[in-house]
Amino acid sequence: MRYFPLFADLENAGVLVVGGGEQATQKVRLLTRTRARITLVAETPNEELAGLAGSGRLTLDRRAFEPAMLEGHRFVYVATGDDATDRSISEAAQARGLPVNVVDKPDLSTFITPAIVDRTPVTVAIGTEGAAPIIAREIKTKLETWLPANLGRLALRAQHLRDEIARHVPDMRLRRRLWERLLQGPFRWAVLAGRDQDADKALETELLAARGDAHARGRVALIGCGPGDPDLLTLKAVQRLQEADVLVVDRLVNPKILDYARRDAERIYVGKTPRGAATSQVEINRILVREGLAGKVVARLKGGDPFIFGRASEELAALEEAGIAVEVVPGVTAAHACAARIALPVTMRERVRQFSVVTGTTADGEPDLDWAALAREGTAFAIYMGVANAPLVRAKLIEAGADPATPVVIVENGTLPNERAFATTLGDISDCLVERAIKGPAVIFVGLDWADAGLKRPEAVETYARPRPRKLFANSHINPRVEVEL
Ligand SMILES: C[S@@+](CC[C@H](N)C(=O)[O-])C[C@H]1O[C@@H](n2cnc3c(N)ncnc32)[C@H](O)[C@@H]1O
């Protein structure tokens, strides 16, 4: 981040604008929404600027710019239309340590003005560091339609209630929860609709409920956060993240997902690395129960879907036993997300009527699966946690009758920037994992091929075939038994 967003207090602050054309007018229009004292330096101001001067909204100085005019100002905007003049004014401002913006000239500016969505006192500033203003405009348009026009009224009402609510509900956590309910429920709707009496009634109801909350237990949401890409979070997951006082976070949860939580939410990392340092499941259950009993709103963040190789059932049972309210928020599981990334259907009419997910690792290390069923033709499955035991899985499947030519697709770090995908065969799977240094996390699909669905393999998927022994003699019929692996 090169440009850091800040909100400057312009109450009675002097702002100097130099220039009398359209660009200067645009800045002046923006500034007239603030409480700044605007001085305009323009020898020939356009009609709109002259009109604003006439109405007393700004002070007009019709002389040519001189550095002494910078005195008493806190910010400077420049748009004279002349490069050399713009440059010299910028230099004069910078020499005095004054923040200066030369319109559309970032190299001469020390600050830039963001696109603004104005619902005063709620203000949204959007910037792209000058890289793509069109993106900022697109976001602004979306926000303008999304945010209620009188959101500012709700914020002002909240401001007036602050002290009263702090007196009624001294506990900070309970107060935050009360605010969430006020600003998302009937109170909000009544204020936005201008129904003041209904708003007062809703406020009274919520204050009573807040007193009851003081004796309440917390609640826990077991949230599926998907395979990594934050865009795959569900809306419910984002809501629960934003409400949480405490985040209990798994190893495979992308840290970017935590940006959706409140900055002041406490974070407890309970990463479990395969065969590495780990917080035991018993300890994780204990943490969840402890936080719930302390009355906190807990978001337990798990990779993919909580119920697919996620041990959510154990957490659920522990919380239910302790009498703590618990909710499961489903997530996009790794197999589905990885298949989508490489456009690989996991069921195919006529050809693949059954698709399962299996684990390549169990508590004692080796998977104990129904190999005969998995080896049957027309069966497709995704192996989770299967990288380390892939040679064993390969051997078991082939022993159970699977064709070594069965298609295999491996997706590593699916949906993340370092995603890789390989198409190989069951016979070559171990070599592919070693040769391509696939460490995981990875999903291994067995029995699925694009061709079976009438599709092409995407170019991003690399084909891997184990190098076969080459014949030393091209016309090996001379001595068919002489074959040397090179
Ligand atoms: C303990 S399991 C958790 C699965 C998770 N609950 C789900 O529904 O995706 C971890 C395994 O999920 C798979 N996995 C998780 N994230 C992945 C990703 N981004 N790309 C590929 N596989 C992933 C890998 O097989 C990894 O070993």
C-alpha cells in the first residue's frame, strides 16, 4: 500500500485551490460539502466558480498565484492547465511542507483524492493509487446503489445514543452485541424509514434483551471457509466472522479470510500440520467450550466444509454437552472447488454415476478402504490427505483389479495463487508426485477424465507420463531381448 487512507478534519481549515477551469471546479464542488474555508486563486474563474464566490461559499483572489498565498492553508489543490505553473506551485507547497494535489498529475502530488460515497457522517473512500480510476468508479456506483440514502440518519441517531447505551450496558462485549442488533434489526429499519416512534419501541425492546444477555452463554459457529480463495466464502460465513469476539483458526484457512473479521477480535491459532506440531483435538474442544462458557461469540474457522474430514462432529458434540449454542456453516469443500477450477465434472451421465470422497490418511497412518469397490470401473473418487500414502493407494487399487491406465488428476493448492494441476494415470501417480515435487495440500481425483464428458483438458493442467524405458536399437527386431533403460 503506497497511499494510506486518512480522514482529514476540515472544520474551519483553510484549503487553497489554484485554477479557474472545470478541473478546479470539480474539486471546489467536492470541498463545498465540507466545512473548510476555501480560497480560490483564479484570474479568470468560470461562471460556476464566480457564482460560488458571489454567494460567499469561497473567497476569490483574482491575482496570479504567488507563494505567499499558501500562508494559512492546510491543503492545496492545483489545476491551472499549464504544466510549468502547476509544477512551480507544487514545489512551493512542498517546500512549505503542505500536502498538495495537482489534478491528474500524481508525480507532482503528495496526496490523492479518493472516489467518495457520501452518507455523512458515514463516508466511504475508494482509491486505486491512480492505477485504474475506472475500478474505483465501478465500486462507487455499486456502493451508491447498495447503501441506503439515509444511512447517515441512522449513524447520527447511533451517535446520540452512545452515552445512554454505555450507561445501560457497561460490559463492552454485550454492548457490541446490542449495537449489532440495533443496527441490523427493526430499530435500523424504523430509523431508515423515518418511523421514529417504532424506532423508540425497538430500542426499548433491545435494551431489555441486552440486560438478559448479561446472564447468557456465548455461541459458536463452526464455519467452513472453503479451500482458500476468500471469494468462495458464503455470505453467512462472512456475517458470522464479523460478529465474532474470538476466532479459533485452522492451519489451512487462508489468512486473507481473517480480514473479514473485526480487527479487535481475539485470534487463537490451533493449526494442525500433518505429522507436525499440533494442537490436539481435545485441546481445541476445550478452547471452544471455555470461550463459549465465557459468553463470547466464537467463530471456529475450518478449511473447506466442516463436515468433510473436518472433525467438526467432535467439536459439535463437546459444545452440545457443555450446553453451548452451536451452528454449522457449510463451506465449499476442496474437491468441489478444485474440480471447478479445472472444469472437471465429478459425475458424468452414463459414465460416472457415483462419486465419493475418501481419506488417504487415518489416525494410524494407513488408509483402510474398500479397495475392491473403489477399483470397480465407472467409480470415481477424490482422495483427501492422500499425497504421502499415494504409493500405497496405487498398489492397493491395482491389486484389487484397477487398470493402471485409470485417469488421475491432482490439484495442489486449489484456488490459491500457487495452484498447480496435473493429469496422469494411476500407474504413474507416485512418480508424478515425486517428479513434480507435489507436497500438498492436494486433492487426487481418480477415474475422472474430461474426454469422458466430451470436454477438452484445460491448458493449465500439465500432463504427466512416467518416462518409459527407451529401446537402445530403433530396429529392435535385430535383437528383441536387448533393451537398456537410459
Ligand atoms: C483435514 S482435510 C480438510 C478438508 C476440508 N474440510 C474440506 O472440506 O476441504 C485437509 C485436506 O483437504 C484437501 N485440501 C484442503 N485445501 C485444499 C486446497 N486448497 N487444494 C487442494 N486440496 C486441499 C487436501 O487433501 C488436504 O490434505
